[in-house]
Amino acid sequence: MPNSHSSTLTTKGQATIPVFLRKKLGIKPGEKLIFIESDQGITIKTHSQLVRELAGSLKTNIKWNKKQAYKAVGEMLAQRDIRTQK
């Protein structure tokens, strides 16, 4: 059986991610997290991980701009979150 740890959900919907998982996932304080649901379960990624994974996946003649890419991903996720809360 894999290692398991628990965390208590607050009334605000917040839970603490155990320190060993934060280190393993490279999550730093203040970093935005993405929760991806699939048939296999839920995957947690940081915005920066998602941007790195998607970098170069589309063919374009537009020059890569890391700052603009991070901003665009953040805006897209915020819009998706607003739609799911309606």
C-alpha cells in the first residue's frame, strides 16, 4: 500500500498539502495550482508545469514569450473557474 497522509478541509474549502508532497511536486508558497480530473483520478500541477508541458505543442509563427504564456494560461483558467461557479 502506498504512503498515505491526511489533511483536514476547512470551512473555506482549504486543505494543507503535506510538506513531502509539496517538495516532490515542486510547489512553492503562493504558486497557483491546477486540479485536472480524469477517469484515473485527480492530478495536481502548477501553472508553470502546465506551461512547460504545452510549450512548443502548437505550430505558430509567433515568437515564444514566457511571461505572456503564463499570463494567458492564468486568464484561461480563471475564465474556466468563473464558468464552473455559475
